[in-house]
Amino acid sequence: QGRISKDLIICNLKASNKDEAILELVDLVSTSPNITDRQVLLDDIMQREQKMSTGMEHGIAFPHAKSEGVKHLTVAIGRKKSGIEFDSLDGLPSTIFVLIASPTDEASPHLQVLSAVSGVLSQEENRKKILEAKSAEDIAKVFSAESSVSSWL
């Protein structure tokens, strides 16, 4: 609790497009015991993306969903230095991907975690550290240094 697990971070996503990136992150997050149904989670995230892309500015994407396939909020992170087209707000490829899988109950801190992670990534220095990180552990440290994130996990 209180940190983003290095076991749920992929430093070099293999994906070459948006759907592959989401699939790769869902497969990763589904290794957590907090995910009870991988397929339901994948369907929920894909439906959420169809409503509106979660590709933001500055190379960041936040695929996320509240799902019956999730027992406890869990975060997975992926990085692809060369970038992936993600229908982002600024039209640029995304390089940092944060998948947030939440249970459907109201008590889940889904929006708080989304806001806290977004706050960390809004700082150019943090994005640079993530892109230059040599390991999953180094990426996890960028987030664990921010109490706003760790207080919700």
C-alpha cells in the first residue's frame, strides 16, 4: 500500500498502437490479485476510450475505468520512448501511460488518484525523470516521492 509497484511498470512497451498499449497494460495489471476479471476490465477500459480518448498533452495517456473486474484500485504504468499515437489533446504521440483500474463502488479513490498522478506528470521535470529512468524502480520512485499519490494508494 502507499506506492506504485515496480512489478506493475513496463519500461519499454512493445505496443505499436493505442489498442495494443491498452491490452499490454491490462495484461500487466491483471497479474495483480486486485484484478478479478481481466476481460471485463479490458472491455470497460475500451468502452471508456471510445467515449473520449484519455490521451492528454505532453505525451501522457491515462487509460482508466471503474470496473466490476476490479477488487481494489490498482495502477500500472508503461513507457514507450518512441511514442504511440493515442488521439491525444495536443495531437502528439504519448510516451507515458498510466492505467488506473478501480472498483465500481463509490468509496474508491478513483478521481483522487487520477488527479494526484496527473499532478505529478504535469511537472516537466517528473516527465523527464520517467523518460530517462533506467528501471521500473526509478519510475516508481518519481511517483512515491509525491505524497499526493501515495496517500491514495
